[in-house]
Amino acid sequence: SRIQSGSVGMNHEAQRMLGTWKAVPTKDVEVGSQGIPIVESGRNLAEESSKTRRLPDSLTVVTFYTEGPPQDDCLPLTHVVEELRKLLKLHGGEVQLLSYTPRSLAEDDFYRRHCCSRSESGMEPYMELLPHAHKLAYYAWKPLVICKALSQVEPGAMLLFMDANLQKYQDYREGLQDLRKTCRKLLERTDFFVPLEDPMWKRIQNHCKALTLELMDANTFTVAFAPCICVNRILMRRTALVERLMQDWLHWCGQSDVICPIPNPKPHPLCLFHTPEQAILAILVRKLVLQKQLPAGWPFYSYAPGTRIFHLDFLEDWPMPFLMRCRRRFTAMFFFLQHALFAFRYPKEHHFWRQFQRATPKYLLKFAWRGFLMSLIPLPEHC
């Protein structure tokens, strides 16, 4: 394996980038085009930094959003981030927000080379549910903004990455009132947490193109058939292990053949999607679990079925008891049988599938049988 015990294979580019990144004050800030926070005139940054030194149980939230034309070729989400900022202010200053945009990262060397819009059409295989991912370089910016944010918090402090689009995903608004309490609880047994989602059938193998598994030395049953994580929230404490993990994630997201949906010369017959940056991180953390650098039973929680609410009331314990696993497996099988039965109706009538132009009856039949077969396959050990 390319991941060695005690080191997660960080590359020189990631080391150089993080080594030269300067810490900034920890007030709510938006980051300017040179990577320097945009602040009001007359503010004494050194004085504010000393007054707001982060405590180990403090929480910083980092997010990335697009501003829309003419700044970028994506949806304008500035108003959504302002709503998130107001919701977090209800914590009375205990939760701070860092936000990045394509414009604020325009001068960053990694961003210029790996995170700008790709030339693909959005019609690549396995990208049916992510038709606009190519506009943001398949989300290679995600580890970049996390690495930058990590360098701005104190060692041991909590950092949460979360997707900003409260407009599209209503679940993201839920649970924010208890966010700090939730994060402390989730980090009691680990310094790094990403939730699972539908782990009986959402595996790395069917959320990742085959070539990525090959290039990352992960094409084994113990890695490829482990549950896939859901990276809309990524929670961590700043520790040496977490920094190495994020640097390694940054490195792999900079490899075009790994993160992009093509090339993929030998597709796996059970593959449903290619979730670019998500699959890469899932592989890295699975290897850390097997190397015992993350604790047995990690990540300890999975989203409850049908929700992505980041709150303890909507997270299930993981690993599940045997009878609960059986129940979830049968539920998944029934779900896919439904899709096979209604494959010719769902593209026009189902509230989820009618969003996607490429969700044709043929696609849903493929989705149904591949998902059904995956739900029959047992989980590897140490899941």
C-alpha cells in the first residue's frame, strides 16, 4: 500500500502549501483573493487574535460557495451563506465561520492547477447524479479549504466542514442549534468523523470508478466493499494524524486520473456512481481503520435512513446489531425491487429522479439490479 503506518503519504506540494500558509484571526471572516481575510478597516488583527485564541472545545465551521456570474459559472449562493452565518451567530460567538469562494482562491497555486472548471461535458459515465461537478473540478477544492482552515485553528480545536447549500438541502438547517454539543459528542472516541449513509448498500465499490481503486492500491474486498462515507459534513480536531490525512486527500484530489470519471478502462459491473473526492477520502480512512490508526468501530455513527440531519437524534449507532443489519439489508432490497418495478414511471413522476435528465428507464433498471446485488454482499471484517 502507498499509505504507510504513521504517515499518510503527504506529497511535497501539500507540505509546501501548508508550510507557507499563515494563521489568521478566528473571527467570522471571508477570505480574499490572496488568501488573506477580508476585514473591516481600523481593526487590529494582532490584538483580536490574542483576545480570541481558540480553546480545544471551540468550533470553527468552514465552507465553500459559488457567487454566480460574473464571478464564476455556477449558482449564486452568497445569500445562503449569509443565512448560515446568521444561524451560527445564535451560538453567541462559540462557533465561528470561515468561507471560501472560487474568487478568493483564484491566486492559489493548487486551486489554479487542479480546481478550475474542467473541459468535460458533464455527460461522463457514472456522473448522472452530479451533472455539474466538472464545473468545480469534481470538488478537488474540498481538501484545499479544509487544509487552509486547519492551519488557522489551535491544535486540538474542532473544525467542521459543511456544504453551504441550505437552499437545496433543507436538512442542513436542522440541528444547528445544538451543533457544538453534537460535535463534542461525535469526537469523544476519535479525532476525525465522517458519517456513513445507508451502509448496507452504499459501498466504496459502487461509488468509485475501478481505476481509482487500482491507482490507490485499494482494489481489495476489505477496502472496496466497506461502507462509503458521506462528505457533506467532515468533523475533526486538529491533530498530526488529521493534518496528514487531509494533506494526503489533497494530494490524491490533485491527480486527474484518480478524481475524474474518465479514464476508466475496466469498469466494475456493480459500480453505480463515481463520487470523486468522497470516494478518495473513503479509501484513505478505510486504510487507516485497517492500520488501527483510527479506532475499531469507526466512525461509530451513520445517518438515520432518509435524513442527513447532523444531530445525535438523527444518527444511528455503528456498528449496528445483527438484527438491525438484517432489517436494513431487507429494506435496501425492497427499495431496489421498487425501482425495477417502476423504472418506466419514476423518471417522470418521482420527486428525486425527475431532477435528472439522464435518469432514464434504462438507467434506473441498471441502478436497481446493481444496487440489489450489492445489498446481498456481506460487509468486510472490521466495519
